[in-house]
Amino acid sequence: MPRRGERKARVRNSAPKPLPTRDLDHVGIRVLTWTRPGGTSSHFVNPAKYRCSALAAQLADEWITYTRSMARSDGGANLSQAVRSFAKFVDKHLPTIGVDPADARLDGHKVDLVEVIQLWEEDLRQHHGLRSNSPYDKTNCLLTLIEQRALKDTSMPEALRVRAKAPAAYPTYTGEPLDEFSNAERLDLRDAARDAIRSLEARLARGRKLLGRGVDPRDDGWHEPANLLWAATHPSLLTGKVLKPQFRQNVLSWPEPVKALLPTAPDGTLLKRGFRYLVAELGRLLYPTEADLQAFPVLLMLGMSDTSPEELHYLQLPDIEFTDGGVRLVQRKYAGPPGPCRPAPRSGAGAGGGSAGVRRGRCLGRPGSAPAPAGGH
């Protein structure tokens, strides 16, 4: 009990702190980290880096919310790029029309963001080019974030809500319609295809020559291309575990004959380095790649200008005959075309009871030789 004259300090309850508003008083860095194979990666948006920090913070919050709710495996990289790009444009554009970028907000009415978005799209189109899809992708990402914000923010201007639901001003680039090739273009295609085939034949011939000189590299050394090519025919010998002890880690210190096998630029600079590309180049000396084979259908279609690619869909090995002057192809036409899940009959009755008959045969000359006249079987 207090003595006479003593006063006990009365503890008064302090006034309750105001509830936090939607936007923080300070603008912090928004970081999103996710786990990927081999480690972790992070994307970030720093609103304090921009004069329109409030707008950047609002968009960054929506980016994190959207990425987490949609479980984006890439951390929403394209969304964060769109936020940074738009904030940078707002900082650059608004001062030119006498507006402070700090006044820009998704829930504000001082800045017409609909017009700013339109100008941003035009700026992206000029920066990336008419054939780039980046303007569409970035605009679509930004509108997605604004539309998500509009679902829970009633103070957003109606015009901005409507714009967020609309598509991007510039659609994706779908390419230009191609007309028929001119005769000059056909000749260029033919010459390019023939050059590619000659280059392929020369490469394979070099590979066969090296393979003939190659021996087991475990006995004669690993620094000879011929021995490496011999090892390529024995897959168990040409692995990273086997090759690493035989070569230094720095590719530039490899023997010159081995480095010459790697892809190089015209000035001699190595384009790709490592055992993976070395093994791939050794394989190219032994076998054609898928890209090498593209020249053959080009010549085939040029030599049969009256045939569409669909008519050659069911072409099979028995329909191809190699002659001294080139290649003779035999096509068959059926009364009822075979379906996609039903192979074409080789002879006799056609699909659906229709009779099968030889349509025509054509002999295609070899590259560099005169084309043989077309003939029928």
C-alpha cells in the first residue's frame, strides 16, 4: 500500500497504431527465389530505383502474388522484366509532358496510365523491331498484373480496368505469306542444295580416310584425330570420364589437330568448346546430321515441280531406284487415299477396294549432271 503523499504512476493505454495501408511507407526490394535443378535462382524488382516507386511497388507486389499463386516454375522472369521495363519508361516519358513520375499509381487519377501503356507499346515496337514478339509478351504480362490488381482494388480507374482486359495493341508476328518461288530463286535453292550435298560428301570422305588410319588410342595416343575417330566407333571409349584424363581442362591448350575438329568461325575463333562438341564433330565425320539431309528433299521437290509434298508422304524405299544417271522414283495413285493410320498398300487392291496403279516414274539427275528425261514404268 503506498504511503501518504506517494502517487503511483498510472499506466495509460497508448492509442492503437493505425492499420498498415496497402502500400508500405518505405519501398523495399521485391525478391522471388525458387529452386531449380542445380541450385537456386532469384529475380528482383527494386522500386526505389525508379522515380515512380509507388507504381513499381504495386506492380512488383502483383508479380510476386501472381507467380506464387500460379506456381510458375521460372519465377515469373518475364513478368519481372515487364515491370522493370514499364517503370523505366514511365520515368523517361512523364517528365517530358510535365508530370511527376511519383504521381503515377494504379489507383491514382493524376496520370493517365492507359495512354502511357499505349506509348510504351509503341516504344517497345521501335526498340525490338516489327518482327519481334517481345512487345506482345511484355504488354501481355503487364496487363495480366493490372487485371489481377483490378479484381481486389475498387479504387482503380475504370478506363484502366477496361484496358487491362483488352489484348495487346500489337499481336504476335506470324510471318509474311510466301509467294511461289521465281525461277531465279529456284536456281539459287538448287545450287545451295547441291553445294550442301557436295560438302557433306567431302566431309564423309575425309572421315572415312581418317578412320582407315585410326587405331586404338589406348595404344597409340589420344591426340591424333584418326585415333579419336576410331574411338568414336567404339562408344564405350569416347566418354567424358575417359577423355578428361587425356586432355587439359583449358581447351586452348589442346593439340592443334584436335582443336581443328571443333566448330570455328571464319577468323579461326572457336565457337564451341568442350568434350561434348568434340564428340559431336567426330560423329559428323562419320554420319550425316538431320540438317545435312534437308538438301535432298529440296532437290527432290525442285526436280518434281508438278508434285506436291503431300503426294510424296507415302514414298518408301521400294519406290526408289538408283541408276547411273540419278534416282528414279515410282509413285502410285489409289482410288481411295489411305488414311493417316493406315499404310498405303504396296500392290494389288487399294484401300477401300479401289485398285492401285502406277502413277508415274521420274528420274532425277545427280548434282552436277544433266537431268535424265522422265519416264514411266
